[in-house]
Amino acid sequence: MRRTRVPGLRRTPQVRGIRRPRSLATIALAAAGVLLLSGTCTSTAQDRQDRAAAETVGESGGLSGAAACPGLEGYTCATLTVPLDHSGSTPGRLGLKVAMADNAKAPKGVLLFLTGGPGQPGVPYVKRLSEKLAPVLKDYRLVMIDQRGTGDNALQCPQLQKEMGASDLTPPTARAVTDCAAAIGPSRRFYSTGDTVADLDLLRRALGVRKLTLDGVSYGTYTVERYALAYPQHVARLVLDSVVPQTGYDPMDLAAMRAAPRVLAAACKAIACTTDPAADLAQVVDAYGDGDGDGVDVLDALTTWGFVDPNYAAMIDALHKAAGGDHGPLRGLIAGTRQGNAATAQELSQGLHASTLCLDGRYPWGRSNAPMAGRQEALQKAATELTPADYGPFDAATATGLGSMLSCLHWPRTPAPPLPPDHRRLPGVPVLLLGGDRDLSTPLEWLYDQKKLTPRARVVVVRGAAHSVQSRAASDEGREAVFDFLLRG
């Protein structure tokens, strides 16, 4: 779900002249979604819900197999057993891997950190996050989870995985999408964000705590928001880093398209470039068909480049050369981006990515339960209704040709979970909204959309940072803001 494009895990591209960082996987996000539970129960109704959930934990076994996490001192790993279908209508159980810090009596309780995607696991990133969050981990017990369909239990769709890797913009073939849905089978209906939210509350109960502090990145922010809407009485405070709004992602990615000139202009100013990258971008997209690849390729490369260099130096240079007729450098960056986005299902499951986005999203043809007949026509009609004010320097073909959009266009008809009302607001708990002004994966415009629905929002924008501020920003400004928020409020 990236901005809602939602990439979850990103690899840095292998490009000539750019040394690949030692850490190949990075926490990213992006996200789209729905709201399954209203969270507006009376206390009596909530008591009944709590008892029912407690019984479910008992039936599913809660946390089991606890043992020291291999190679991770001070953490215990276990398996959380959850029902495949939280309604109980369809039998089956899932085992979700969980890593928990051993300071179970931490004075400020549990800090549940959620990674992105959808499709990215959590447990492999405990060491990295424990280092980034070290100043608060005497006061909080850090917990991370491999959400359903990720990690060792990743949904496997080999061809779709090969075609899309860690990207949610790269267009897949229709055959790869339909083969993926067939491989997962009817159980694909149980991989929505709402199902994950229900899993998280079973985790809370298994941990034996009344409230959680939740910290999410990219699609993880959407899951955090959904949890807060569903279980407001069980939330202490929220950190939303690289924000996907609770209203869900835009499968056309229009905010990112419009934000590209702003981001490139800021980057150009930072490196004192002498070109006009926004004008160059517009000229390159307008010249589609002359060898540069379509707008989707350019947007995908541009968005990914923020993970490599938030100053976009190589991209700014390549765009200028392409605008002047030398297409080689831009072609090289596009090819390198595609190569660098390769990822296994254990790193970011495209099967889970498609299952979740297609269940959660709103598309020109409707929801995932819309008939297949008429979807393409609805998409074409939506394209004709777009104007340059909607997509900025890109075009309607880019907006309607993105990978996540096409995945869900071909995704077989599947029952759709309920969506929350658009006007719902987060509960009145402290919330930190954190973003980077160079982020095209979850642009700042999304952060400000979420702010309108967040009663107690504190906004911190880190200049010069791109996606995943806590994990990747060169400046400590964002991390210091998180530490202050978590420790002093």
C-alpha cells in the first residue's frame, strides 16, 4: 500500500555508480484499507466482547512455544495462534510468529511496532528497531509480530512475486494475478486489514495488558489507525510514521503524482542543482513513446529513489538528460529500480499484498465483490474523467496503470469486508504524525489528510527525509520527536 501504493519492504536498487547499502531490506509502507469494527460499544457490550475474545484466545491457544529468540539477546520468540476466520464460520488456525522483549514489567507497558507492505514481516526487524528505539526501551516492552500471510507463513505466488518484487507500482500480468488468487483459494477473503486488527487484539490479550502503545510505519500506520478505531479503549498513544490515512489509499496515487514537482524542487534546492527537475519530469512524461518508458516506470523509479537518496541527485540529473534527448541514464535508473526491487515472499509477500489491498480498497469498479464484467470499462471511464489538475506532470494512463490497481482489476470476485464511515475520527489519545518532506511513497498530503481526523495530533515534518523516518532518516530530529512523545508525552 504505498501511499497507498503500498510498497512494504523496499530494496535499494543496484545501479551503476551507486553502492548497494549493506542492509538490503528496509521498512517502508505504504497502505490502503478498510475499517472492520466500529469501536463504539457501550461498556456492557464491550465486556461481552472482551469475554468472547478471551474465550477465542483460550480456544486458539494464545502464545505458545516460547523460547529465546535466536541471535537476539533479551527477546523471547513465540507463536500466537489465531483463527483463520474470526467469525468462526470457517475452520482453521494460523500460527503467527511474535518477538517480545523480556522486560515484561516495563513501566509504560507494551510498545507494539508494526511494519509495512502489506506483506512485510515484523520479527526479522526486531534487532534493527531495538537499536533505533533504544532510548525508550527501558520504559517500554517492544513487541513485533509477523502479520498473517507474511514471514515464514507468507502467501506464495511465485510468478506475481517475480513480476512485482517489493513494488506496488510495477504492473503485473493478468495471468500472474489470477494464478495467485487461485493458489491462495477461497481463504483469500481472510487476509484483510480487519483480520489483522483482530489478530492484534488477541495478541494484546495473550500479553496480558489492558492497553497498547502502537507505532506503525507506512502500511503499519493504517493498521494502527484501524486498531485504534476498532478498540479505542485499548490504546494508550500512537506513533504514525510515513502516514497512510485511515480512509484508505488512493489506487491512482494522485497525491504522489502531484507531489513530485514539490519534492524534486526541494531536493534540487538542497543540492544547489542548476536545472528545473519539475519541468524536466513533465517533458519526459509528455514524451512517452520516445524510449523512456511510460509514466508508471518513471513514477516507480522516482518513488523508489527516495530510499536510495532523499536528494534525488542521480534522478534529477537523469531527468534533465532525458529531457534533452539523452535517454540512457534514465533508462538505467528505471532498469536498476526494477532489479533492486526484487524480493522474496518472506521479505514481502505479493500474495498477501494483493489479498489485502483488493479486500480493503475502493476502486473505480467498486469493491472486491464487484462482478468482473464491467471492471475494465469502469477503469477506462475513470481515466476519461481525470484532468491535469488531478495527476500533475503525469497523465491519466499512469494513474490507471499502476501495479496495485491492475492487480485488483484482475483479482477474482471476493466477498468484501465492511468499511468504516469516512467521517470517523481517531480516539482522543495522544498521536504523533511523523513524515519526511521528500517522501513520495506516502506523501505529506496524506499526513495532513489524517490530521483532520485526529483530535490530539502532534505533527513533526523532517526536512530532507523521505520514507520511514524512524528507521532511515539521516537526521535524528524525527527519532528525537518520537522519544520525547513516548517518554514525556
